[in-house]
Amino acid sequence: MPLPEFRLPDLGEGVTEGEVLEWRVRAGDRVERDQVLCVVATDKATVELPSPFSGVVGEVLVPEGRVLRVGEPLLRLAGPAGATTAPETGGQAESPVAPTSVLEFRLPDLGEGVTEGEVVEWRVRPGDRVERDQVLCVVATDKATVELPSPFSGVVGEVLVPEGRTVTVGDALVSIEAPDGGPAAPSAAPPERAPLAAGEEIPSMAARRVLALPAVRRAARERGVRLDQVLGSGPGGRVRMEDLATSGRRDRLRGTRRVMAERMAEAHRHVPQVTVVLDCDMAAVEGVVADAAAEGRTALGLVCLAARAEIERLPIFNSSFDEPALELIYHPELHLGIAVQTEDGLKVATLHAAGRPSATELQAEIQRLVAGARAGTLSPAELSGATFTVSSGGRLGGLLATPLVNWPNVATLGIHEIQDRPVVRDGQVVAGRCAVLSLSFDHRVIDGMTASSFLYGVVARLSDPTPLLDRGHQR
């Protein structure tokens, strides 16, 4: 028989959920029937919930501060109950069921060197029946956003990690009560999560416990307001509905935007960056693009072809710096990263072995990667492994910017908006189509002369891009 559980009873008055304000018992305590177990706040009132049975507390399933719905489990006994459920409390009597095992689903190894991920969305709730391969949750890593399927069938016992929490590979995400002898995980199930020991502190959801009714919490979620940042005006600091109106909006960085923030900070910490800038006449580039629009040529594609040619001339730009060993690692293949601005933040789509395709193939592949990055359909491999990065802001690129080096790359080439500007041709000032190119580089391994030589080479090739189109291998 499964261990008896005490679930949030029907409290009447149309109440569907409540917040656990205070536990009066801990794991290991002996409780008697009608002894108060916990205090719960609803939209209508704050109530004390008595125990419907006698026994020993095995596990407290819900921390203080958690909001849960009617029927969700609050507490589990360590052994058979001494009495049946009291009807006036709304508890549920246990009915005979098949023996079950409580299994934990943990964050699996997602490959590509991924060690952690953020839980973006839960697709199940405690009490839900799930089948094997049904999606349990959505997790965002620094490579991609993935749906995690259940490795077994059963009933969801407890969601162990809230949305927005970052977990490492192997951390428990959810417990599932699976029938003994039923489908099991592909690998041996990890041991059950240990219950709280007697005298151990019950975990809280935040450093400062926020008092607020469920309706206020729901309104805060809808408005994007963090309750722990709101000064409550109610008794004991309780947050009232009117308090939300005085609080500014706060949005937690999630998924790709969180990863982008971390990577940008990491790059800035590691790289002593310098940027060299040149003006580039893009008239010839636009002419080639206009003449061959049916072939899918773009200004970005031609800039990438020019960069590829210069990297073959100066291989140091296709290297990485090993800081502990003070060694420069030259990569045998060019893996060309394209920084793409998407609705989810900045992503670096990567064309692996970019030195091999013809000019036409390279440009078509770049367009596919850019479209895939914006649609969110690229695989983790296509969003990692760049050894040199090109960043293009397109029409919104502005006159000039200094892109961060995409560490551990040693350089990033930036392309900015093509604009009408005066240029000098054959001694005459005429209207031209110009764009600023900026090359940010790691000054530990690349000096200013080498960086300028690379950028002047790119500008020269774009002034007459026709040779780049002959399979891209005329250097």
C-alpha cells in the first residue's frame, strides 16, 4: 500500500488554491488526529489545517511560501495511518491501489558539453497522469531550447524545481509515482530524494518569505512583478493588490537572453579587446547583389567570403588562446560564426568547415543558418563551435559599433549599415554607398598592424568582389 498523504482539502467558498504560510510539524514528528499540521492562506481567509489521521510525519512535500491547488499533496506519513480520513476536513481516504515506486527524473546529459540548463516551462503539475515519452518540461541551455520527455509512465508526485531555476546535469527535476514492474527509465533510477530529517529547516522558495494571497501572486505574475521586490503595506508586511501598482516591472532573464548575458560578461572578463575601424565603399558589393539576386547573393555573404579569403592569408585569425598554457591554438578548419539578432536575443549560428564550400554554397548556407536562428530551428551543433565570428546589424546596424570578441575566438568582424555618403573617386567627390567595418581583436595575441592588415584586405576585396565568386578560392 502507498504511504498515506494529506492533501489540500476543499475549503469551500469557491476556493481553488492556497499558500502554505507556516508548518507546525516536521519530518519525524508524531501527530495525532485533529492536531494542526500547517497554516494556509486563501483569497478568503487564513486557516489552520488539522490532521485527518494519527502517525509519524515522513516527508513535508511543500515548502512554506508555495501556492498549491486543492487536491495537491502537502505531507506524507512515514507509515500506515492510525485512523481514516475525517470527512469534515476534506481529506481523502486511501483506496487500495497497486504497489508503486517513487522515481525521480533528473536532468539528462544533453550532449555538446552542456552541463546545466534553465527550466523555462513545466508541462505537467502534481497529480497529472503522464505516459512514457510525454513532454514533462522545456529546458534552455547555452546551445538550444529542448523538450524533455518522461522516461516512464506514472503519476506526477512533486515538481522539485520551479520555472526559472538553473539546474546541473543529474539534478532531480520531478518525482513520479510509477507502478511496480511498469516501464522504467532507460538507466537505473537514482535513489529517492531523502525526506527532511527531524529538526532540519524546511526549505523556502526565497531568502525573504513574501506574504501575499494567491490572487495577489497571480496578478504579480501577470504583470511581471517580483513580489520579493515589493514593499507590502498589509499586516506583517503582507503584499496587497494596491502595492503592485507602485512597483516597477521586472523581467527575469531566461533562456537565450540569460545565456547571452552570461557569455557577454565572460567575453568581457577574458579578452583585452581593441577595435580597428575602416570605411568601406560597398557600391560594387551592392551591384553584384543586384545583378545576381536570383542566385541568393547578399552583402553579408560577400563580406563572409572576403573574411574567409583573409583568414587563409592570415591564419592567426582562426585561432584560440590557451590562457593557462600561454599557447596559441591554430584550428585546422574555419568554423564561421554569424551573430544573429533574434526575438530571443543574440545567437551565433555556425557554418562548420566554412573553407570547403563554393562561393554559391557558402552564401546559401549562411542564409539558411540566419533564417534558422531567427526561427529557433537550429540544432545545438549549429549554435556552437565558431572559431571566427562575423556580426551584422543590417539596416539597424548603426554607423559604428565595437562588437565584443566572441571568446574563445580571437577576433570578431562587424558590418554596419550601408548608407549614402560622399566618397572620392578619381579625384572627384561623388555620392557613394558606404559602410563602416570594425574588427575587434584580442590584443594579447594580435597586434594593431596585423589587425589593420586583415581589415584593409577585407575592404580591398569588397571594392571588387567578383574574384570572390569563382568558387571562393581565388586568393
